[in-house]
Amino acid sequence: MLFSVRFFIVCTTSVSLLSAVAQAGYTPNFNFNQPHDISGRTPCCVDRLTTLTCGRMRLNTPAKFAKRCANDPDFALIQCCSSCFDRRSSLSSEKYNLVVRRHLEDPMKATCIDRRGGDWCQKMANRENYWQDASFSTIGGCGAFPSAFRECRNTCGYCSATMQMTVVKYDYRLATSTPRCDIKTYFARTDVEMKKRYNPAKKEFDPLARLIWKRPKDTDYFVVEDHNYEDFM
């Protein structure tokens, strides 16, 4: 009988805790089905507010700019990432890793919540409701960085929480690599993607490409030299 009473108290307390958390606007971190489209990928570190805008903020209000880079993950990793962690500075890698550990990877310190709420983010991650539409299917899901990072950080696994660890890989070297990242790229290109990008496409056979066109002096016509007509047979 004593065991039953204790079990009832524990269950009641758990339900009350979950209700209080839900009323407070936070989403319980019980998501075990992490998306695979971003697993192991590294978000690109670029200035999405443009380098000119970020450079002006850093120049005009250096103290405020440095504070936001150290304490605001949205600003540091999305809006002005390249300026916050300038590759020309030897300390940028250390600062980047510190921000990532403090605000995203450490489950005890990270604020890992869904701003849109767990239900909305689950539908977005699973491409349900209007996310099924063709116009949204290519930009929806957790791979839609940086919107997914801002709105559904917990559901998508961009941060660590009590019951889960971040699924993306925050790698400063990859995130700031110019060949792997640019303003139009969400995640650093993998080795396979880099190989496909830089491999020259095989040219189709063009028999006319072997012709040598020459225009004799004082004429208005061209002649073909060194051509073997058997190639066309």
C-alpha cells in the first residue's frame, strides 16, 4: 500500500511539473526522433546581415558588438558569424568553441527551446500540414537553416537539452572555410559535395572541335586545314 501511495505521488508531481512547464511556454525535451538531414552537418559561419553591416556595428559599437557575439547565439552564429569570429584573429576559434559549448552543446547551460512551440516544430520537421506543399517542401524541415535554428532549435537538435544532445557538428574550420561555405550555403559542403563541385564536367564529343579554321589573307572566306574526313564516317 505504501508503494502505491508513493507511486501516485510521483506520478502526480510529474504531471504537475509538465503542466507547469507547458504553461510557462517551454517545451519538454523528450524528442528522441532526431532528423537525419542535418545530422553531422556544420552550419556555415557567414555574415547573413552582410559583411558591411556587421563591420559597421563592430566599428561603431565594439563593446556591444563583442557582448552580443559572446552571449547571443542567433547573432553570433547567424547574423554576423564571420565578423564575430574573424579568421584573421588567432583567438576566433577559441571564442567560437566557447560560445558553442556554453549556449548550444552544454545541456546544463544551453537554453534549448522551441520558440514556435513543440507541436508546430514537430509538424515542420516532419513536413506535415502545409509543409507537404511543394512550395514548402524544398525549404521546410530542419535543414532550413537559419530559420529552423531560430524557431525550432530543440526539436531539430541544434542544441543539447536534458534528454538529448545536439545532432549538428559545430566545427570552426569547416564553418569558416571559403570553398565549403558562402552566403548561399546553409551547411558546409562535405567532401563528396566538394568533389562533385570542382570536378570538371566531361565535354561531349564534338567533331568540329578538331577543325582548324584559317582565313587566308585578302579573302572573304575560310578554309579548313588538317581535317580527316574519316572521323565523320
